[in-house]
Amino acid sequence: MEEVVKKIQAIECVFTLNDTEQISEERLREIKPTLKSEIKDLERAENKYEYDDEELCQTLDLLTWVEFKIGSKLIAFELNDKAIAKANSSLESLFSCGNRIHLLWDEGDLIQVESDLNEIDRIKKNTLQHGHRNMIATVKARQAYCYYRLGGPKNLEKAITLYNAALETFPEMHLWRFQAGRAYRRFSNPNMFGENDIDLKLKDEREAKAKEFFHQVTEQSKNPRLRAYAFSDLAECASNRREVDRNLKYFCEQALILCGNDPYVLLNCGKSLRFKDTEKAVELLTKAAKLSCTSHTFHQLGKSLDIFAGRQKNPRASKDLAKQAEERYREAIRLSPKSIPARYSLGILLKWCGEPEMALRKFIQIIGRAFQSNNYALTLMKTYEQASLCLLELYHDPTPSSRLSDNAIKLDFKKEAEEMLIKALSIGFKLLSREEIQTYRSVSLVELQRIADNRRETEKLKLLSRVYRLAKDPEKSLMAVEKLFQIDESEDTDAIMSALEIYLDLGRFEEALALMYRCRDSHTIDNSLRNKVALSAARRRLLQYSGDAALVFKSVFDSYISDSCDKSDVLIVYDDSRDSARDVASLGYICGQLQNLMKTYFGLNASSNIQGCCAGVPEASTQLKEMAKAKLVLLVFGSEELDEYFESLLGFLPSVMERGEDNQSPPQVLVAATEAGVKFPLSVTHFQKIRKLRLNSVVESLQEYEEWHRQRAADVLHEPLNNGRITGCVDNMISFFCSLLSISWPL
């Protein structure tokens, strides 16, 4: 029995997908009608094209699992039978057969389970002889489809990985290519993430990859439905990117010519046209809603009706269209109660219709739901802005309701509105470029300027500095901060922190360093910001070869390790018992160069090695005392075998680190290797290691840096100060310094 269970768990099917994100029953009930509708469309299609049966089997497999999870086991069996019957070969039925075994196992039909397991083994053995790669690719694509349709960042990431692997084997499988494009596109949507999870570079890369795949499908696929889908997705991409009208119009025309009655095509084209041709968008989305009764379709129809209402000159017509839009939004929410975008659109409509209190309630609900789900960053940003505008409208309303008549409540509204506007800009700082913030968050900027104008000068400057910084306009932010300093606010915590961060943004490191030194006694500057200011300034000095970079490094070192003033900073300990020549690869040479680096460039009192390492055991006590005189002991190991005496000496190191009457401030001990692959002796494995640091590369960087400086001094080499090669050398040197302090570089 145990062997059977292991076999079942190893079968590739929907039931054994690895680490799917938690999918609620509510979510499964939401996607069920969509899957059913797609199956009906595929089954009743008059013309059959390439990959239609593969897509039908994919959808039947997933719906089988969905029905099973929500308790409809008889329906799950029926769907599974359909999937197996629709497969064009035993290979294509493999995934569905795996689902069948899990259904049978749940029923307790062990005899049939064993029979089906044997059949799967037979199919696999036959496939191994004739098409092993085909089997792996097909299974990966089926798994990818399930992850893609279930959604969520983790699932989409897995789907993309699996699709790319399957396409390496079958690049001509345009169904998989289209689905991979959809996964990439979904994964690029900011609403897929929380406000702290956005990576703008990855977002752009994913969207570009999606468009590349869609273009390939439109150009290479022989399936008109797939081509229509890809054109409609390209239309939506063009709409979101505000591309020229002719691109958008062309994509929609092609999609509708190829498949003008498909709900997917109608939905995407309708969404894409709502700003360019609102009446046409309403027409397409109304048709889509009749064919496919989904929350997303009703939401998009509501948005188009909403826009159409706003463009009407006749008040009655506008009101009628707004009422229709509200009905569509509420239908979308009924079909998907957790639809945050639909709730947001309803809130916007209520606000536009003169009901700010009702709209505010909707927005507050959205903020609560978004925090619970930890995604919807884009909608959350817009919701904060709209909620603040509702609060300001209620604050300025001359005839408030009795519930809002208390003056203290209204003042709280103003304060909360300001906080929400700041929050909207904070999220926008992570989601949008500077130009996009100026365009799409202009309302927040204007309202915050109005709030600032009504404050006393210092409070106004503080708010404006913060606002402009969030709006990615550091120059204006710095103007406000510097003016704040001029009116004797130099000890203001927020002003100091803001100024330091702005100086860093603008690359004005010396000014940041000067300000930090001026506020040396201030405990309000956290260590991470102090390090960033100091090391950024030191880096700039090294790139300009200013001799006082060492002063900055020394200051940072002392702030981390500053026990006893009469102790030397660093002692480099290594086994120098070898009689081999001191070439550039030797341990002694490397340690000598590190000593040079620490003394010359970091300004540290760095001594190298312990004399008489092989003198004998009586010397051990003296040598250990020498170690205790350092603030930091750096143990360096190479690939050579250790001298026995040196290895025994290491065994006494713990005593050096113990605090005692004669050793009130024991040194810190760090361990490093000259290159990758060096094994550390067991006696030092409990000490902290400088991980992933190859000291030979640090020495090479130092040599190249010094040669560059000699050439510059001789006026032989005229290279720009930010030369990439020298920048890399400097970063390598600073990385070594940071490793001494157990902090990471870049900060």
C-alpha cells in the first residue's frame, strides 16, 4: 500500500502541483463558470484548428480538479472521462489519466487504481522509446496552464518557468506561447503585488516579453482564434501604454475580423477602445457580457458606460448611463464579492454622482481588503487618493450632515486626507516614473500644495519637501529643506533625514557628509543612512583619488568597533611557515596587499601576521596576547595545508575572545579565504565568516586601481573618473571593507 501511495504522489497531474498558493473555495467558484464557458465555446466551434483539442483537454483537466475541490465529485469524473476521450494520443491523455487515479483513490477503488497505474507505466515506457522529450514538454505545459489559470504571483512565476521549458522542446506550439504571453502580462500588472513587492525593471521586462510572444503568435500561428486573441491582447497593451491610435485601431480590427463573436476578443477590444471610441466599446462589451457572464466583463462594461455618461451633454442621458454603469458594477461585485477593482470603480461613480460619504465607505472597505490580500498595489494607490478627496469634500461642505457637524471630526478629516494623499504618493513612488507621477498623481500634488499653503512657514516647507521627494522631484524638495535650515530649523529630525536622502539622490555626497558631521551628536540618523552617506562620499573620493577618503573609512570603522583606544585596529593572521617564493598568488603576498589596502586607503592601523609562528609552544601565550591587542583579528586561509603548530595555535583562539579581568574588550574574529573552494579548519568554524569574499580578487582590484592612479599622476592615461573598470575595482575594495564590519555593499 505504501508503494502505491508513493506512485500516486509522483504522478504528474493537477492534484500533485507543487506548492500552489492557497486557493479559496470562493476563488474556485469564481473561475468555474469561466472554465465551463470556454469548454462550451471550444466544443461547439464550427471549425477545428490546430491545438483546439489540446486547449480543451487543458481546460477539462483544471475544471475536473475545481469541481473535486468544491465537492462535485460526480461531475469531476464526467469531466475527466471527457478529457481522456478528447486526447489525440496516449501521450496527451497522460495528465488526465493522472487526475483519474486521484479521483479513484478518493473513491477507494484500489483495484482500478493499480490497473491505471500500470497503464500509465506502459505509456511512459513506450514514450521513453519514441518521444521522451515530448512527454516532458507536454506535462510541463499542462502544469503551466493550471498555475497560469489559478493566478497569483508565485503561481504565475512557476507557469512562466514551465512554459519556457516546454517551448524549448516545441517552439512551434503557439497555444503554449500565447498562454505564456498571458502569464507574463498578468505578472507585469502592479495589482498582482503588494506595495513593497514591485520591481519596475522586471515589470517592464515581463510586459515586453508578453508583447513579443503575442506578435509571434499573430505572425506564425495558423489558428485564427489564437491570432485573434493575440491581436486583442496587443490592443490592450497599446491602450495601457497610450500608443498611437493607428496601432490600437489596427490590432482591434484584425482581432475582430478573425474572431468577432468570441467573448475574449470582444472583452479585450472593448477595454482597449473605451477612451478612443467609447460608443464602440460599450457595444462590444455588451455583446461580450451576453456571451460570457463574468465579473470582469460586467466591470469593464460598467467602466465604459461610466466614461460614456461623463461625455454626455444631456443631463438626463448622463444620469441614465451612470445608473446603468452602477448596475453593471454591482453585478460584477455580486459575481465576485472580492473584486477590489470593481468596488473601486463603484466608489468613483458614487463620488461623481455627488455622494462622497457613500463613496468614502467603499474606499475604506477597499483599503481594508487590500491589506488583507497583500496585493492590488495600483488600485490601493488610487483608492488612497480618492478617499482623501472625499474627506476634503466633506471637510469643505458648508452644509454637512448632522453626523459630520462636529468641528473636531471635520478637522480629523483634513488631517486624515493629508495622510492618505501622502500614502498615495508613497506607493506611486514605487510604481511610477517621475513623468507618470506628474501626469497621473497631479491631483494629489495640487491638493497637498493647497494644504501646505494654509500652514505656517516651517510646517509648509516640511510638507512640501516630503511631497516633492515622493513626486521624484528632489531639486524642489531640496529647495524647501535648505530654506527650512535658513530659518533656524537645523535640528529638526525630519528636515535632517530628508536633506540627507535628497543629497544622496542627487549624488551630492560631500554636502550630505558635511551635514551629517554637523549633526554628529544627533541620535535621529539611523546607522544605515549614516553608512550610506559616509561610504558614498568615500567612494566618490576614491574615484577622484582624494587622499582623505581614509578619514571617512576610519570614522565608519570606529563607529562599529570602538572599544579600546590603545588597541590596534586590525591584525591579519595567517600561516607564513611556507618557504615558497612570495609570488602574487601566495598567501603572504595577498595578506601584505590587504595590509596595504587597510593602511593606505582605509586609514586603519593594520599589522600583519604574528612573528615566530613556528617558534614552538612556549611562544603561543605571547602570540595569543598579541592577538588580544587588536580590535579585529582577520584569519586568512589559502589552499595549502596548515602547519601543525599554526593549527594548534588556532585551538586557543576561543580563549582570546573570552572576556576576562585582563581582557575587558576581546577582539572580534573574522575568517576569510584567498579564493573560492578553500576549506576552513574545524577549529575556526564557529567564528563568523566573510562569506563569498575572494581575497585574491580584492588584491587584483587594488593592483589595477593603483596602476590607474600612477598613470593618471603621470598624465599618461586620460580616462573619465567614472570609468566602469575602475568603478568596479573601487566597489570591490569597499565591499571588502564592509565585510570587515559584517555589513553588505552596496547598501
